[in-house]
Amino acid sequence: MAQYDTIRSVGVGARAAIDEGLKAHMNKVYGLMSVAMLITAGAAWALGGLSMSATPTEYALGNGKYLTELGYALYVSPLKWVIMFLPLVMVFAFGAMINRMSAASAQLFFYVYAALMGLSLSSIFLVFTATSIASTFLVTAIAFAGLSLYGYTTKRDLSGMGTFLMMGVIGLVVASIVNIFLGSSALQFAISVIGVLIFAGLTAFDTQNIKNTYIQHAAAMDQEWMAKSAIMGALNLYLDFINLFMFLLQFLGNRE
């Protein structure tokens, strides 16, 4: 593999420096991802709570719960389509703009994106019980940690999976959009199963890719480029985690 050729081509001292730099780089990736996860969770929890009311209104949810005016705007009015698709648009925009952005601007964009993702995900607190959300998050965290560790430590080249997995993601997006209008429970089940498998694979693939990318560019040591590379790596792993969590929630979540 290319990363091992790079390591073998340098001396012992340089290899040690690359190893130390790689550890620091991966710590930064996971640190950025963790902050983004906290922002998303906080935004989703806060907005989910603000969207519900125990006071009877015309926006009844059942089980003695009602939507507030904010909840109606977020989940019922045409604004819901903006909230639903804005994170997807922002991901593509981020990928197109990051080379023209500073590392500080890219990090701020990432955190703003995480907050908007929390807005998009806040409806899960209206649909699923808090206990099942917490337990599914724990299961996702354990699975993610194992898959990411595998991607980091395996000697197997996972690069061949990339194209196949990305084609699978595109298929999932198309199928999910179609099912918004069809409302098929069978199709939703199939989407959830395939989604779990695809994002499990992407977690391992993206982790290895982040590692390999660092090693291949370690000699240049362009700090600005490395910082933006860490942000993009954190974004990829963040999306893997969020999607894995949402698909698992379809199986493990107890609905209100």
C-alpha cells in the first residue's frame, strides 16, 4: 500500500516523527468530530423540547403532547423541506469551497453545519422515547469505535470499497427521497438495513483514508492543508456516525 511505501522511504527519525504527527492528527480529527456531535445533540435536544407542549393546541401529536408554533413551523409547514435538505446542500457546498477557505473558516462552517443538523434531527425526540434514543446512541458509539479502530489498524487495503460505498450512498439518498412520497414501510426497512451496512463500511474506509492521506502528505507538512484535512476527515466520520445512528434508530428505537 502507498502509505507503507512512504514510511519505508524515510529514515527511522522521520518515521517516528510521522507516527507522532499521525497520532496528533487523528486526535484532532476525533476531537473536532466530538465537538460537532455535542453541538448536534444539544441543538436537537433543545429544539425537540421547545417544539412540544403539554398545553392543548390545534397541533395535537397524541399521548397528551402537542406541537408549539415553533414545532409546527419546523415539522409541518413548508419550512420542513428546507430543514430536511439544507444539510445535504451544505455538505456539497463545503466540499466545493473548502480549498478557498481558511482552516478557521472551515472549522466554523463545520460547527454551523453541526448545529443545523441538530435542527434537522430534533424531530426524533417527538417520535422516539428518550431512553431508546440514548441506548441507540450508545450502541452506535460502540459499533463506530470498533469499526473505526478496524479501519485504523487493518493492513487490508480498503480503498477498493470507496466507489462501491459512495454509489450505495447515492442510491440510499434517491430511495429515501422517493419513499418520502411513497411512504412504503417495506422500502423503509430495506433502506435502513442497507444504510447500516453501507455506513458501517464507510466508517472503516474513511478512517483508513484519513490515516493514509496524512501519511502520504506528511513530508510536505503544510499546516494549513493538514488542518483542513483534519476538518474534512472529521466531517466524514461525523456523517458516518450520524447516519449509522439514524438507521439503527429505525430498528432499536421505541416510538412514542
